[in-house]
Amino acid sequence: MSREKETQIHRILSMYDRLEKGEKLVKKEESQRFQTSEKSIQRDIDHIRRFLELEKNNAYLDYNRKEKVYQLSIGEDESRLNSQHILAILKVLMDSRAFKKDEMDSIVSKLLMLVNKKDQEILKKMTGNERLLYADLSHGQAVIEKIWTLSEHIQNQHIMTITYQRELADAEKEHLVKPVGIIFSEYYFYLLAYPANKEIDYPIIYRIDRIKSIKAEQVSFKIPYSERFQEGEFRKRVQFMYTGDLLKVKFKFTGASKQAVLDRLPTAKEVMAIDDGWIFEAEVFGKGIKMWLMSQGEHVEVLEPKAFREEFLKTFEHLYEIYQPVK
């Protein structure tokens, strides 16, 4: 390729990049920028226009005769994120507090680059206060790279050794595991994994920020496609990332809105409406559902299974003892 051709390609790419970012091009200014004739710049602009006509069905190069500038006009493209999508994503991301501040700043900056400069400024104003006051979680750990590494091992079905330290533990502990999924819940990312050396009915949950090291072993595990672990189905049945035996719970709910139950417990089904509320059934893991049901206070009565109801009764009897007046 000749030097002249390389120079022309560089000019075209430079102009196209700036047009995509929302900048306006003035032919005379581009001629001075690249030390070439306005006729050459016009040919470059024509190349860009033809490219858009052939490859982009929602974008075209517009010439504003009043301002004597070229600018990229982009119509609605359902295959791309628009400013409304980006704003919604930013709101959810920052409210999640899932990442360290520097990780969050990097993600936000990259998302803003997906829209034109005018909308970038609008989005910066809309989210500026949240970015300024964004508070890191107390663990202070970067998680993005770990999430990617673990996800690769999950896809490749690698048995791993992870070094893990629980919050109140004095020392780290090694675990040989078969990773099957990653879930986000209430501020944290979690690894779901089965022990590699024994069979259990449900995966163990590890908070990813507490994983200190990850080592893939020279052996893989195999799960038939029909028996593959499905994070979505697991997520429907777990509350506060506490597992336990899978059980079917039947309970009475007398709160203000049944949507509070249906949204919180995706497996919940309304059995019947009653005078002061509803009867629900839900398939869930035991420990987490107990925490949620107790958080509803007097608005919940556990009906079945009998052993689970009796467990609630013992818990409330214990609470009653704790809150006896001090003599």
C-alpha cells in the first residue's frame, strides 16, 4: 500500500470516528488539519457517505448549509443501546453498589461513550450526583476480573481450587470445587459450586470478593446438557443467598400487596384469596425463605410443612423470651 493511500485511510477513519462521537466537520478546517486540499477532503467525505449508504441503514451524512458543516445523523436502531437504555443501566448499576469506585467509574465512562456528545453531557448531569456520592462496599475488593476468570472455568467445566476466607475466620481455607454458576444478589456476586470430592443436592455459595485465589486443575468435570445447572431456576428459589433443603412452603399473607410476594418469590403461586389476604405456595430453599418470611412479621403465617411451622413457633418463642421486660 502506498504512503498516499495510508494517509487517506487515516484521514477517513479519523473523520468518521469524530463524526460518530457527535462532532461536526468543516471542510476547510479538515484541510488545514491534515495539510491537504479541500478537494481531497471532499473525496474522503464522499467515501464516508457511500459507506454509510451501503452499510448503515439508519445513518447518513448530513450537510448543514447554514453552518457549512457535515454531521452524522442517526435514526432509531433497535439493535443498539440508546441514551434511554444507558440511563436505565447506569441507574441500576450505581444503585447496586456492586463494584469498587474505580471499577464503577470505568464502566460508567465506557457506557457513556456509546452515545453522542450531546447526550453524554445530559447523562453526566443526570447521574453526576450519584457518581460523586457513590460509596464503595466495605470489602474493598475488585471483582470484575475474578468474575470473568470464574465464568471461563464454568464454561470449560474446570475443576478448581479456590482459596476462601469467611468473614470471621482466622485463616483462609482451600476448597476443591466444580463451579456451575455466578449470581448477583443484594450488593454481592456469588460463585455457585459443588464439592469435587463428594455429592450433595445443592451447590455451596461463595462470595466472590472473599475468594483470594483461583487455580484451575488439570482435570474437567462433565455434566450432560439435560442436567446442566441453570442459574435462573436456582435464583427463583433462593433468598438472601442462603441455601438449605428444597421444600414447598404454604403460607398466609395479609400484607398490603400480593405483588410483594410474587416479585420476591418467583416460584410463588396464589392458591386462593381470603378475606384478609391470600394463601400462597412456593418452592424454595429453606434457610433464606425463613429469613424473608420472618421479615414480614405479623403479615405472614406459615401453614405447611408442619415441621417448618413448628420451627417458626420455636423461633418466636425464643424472641418472646429475649424481649421480656428487664426486671
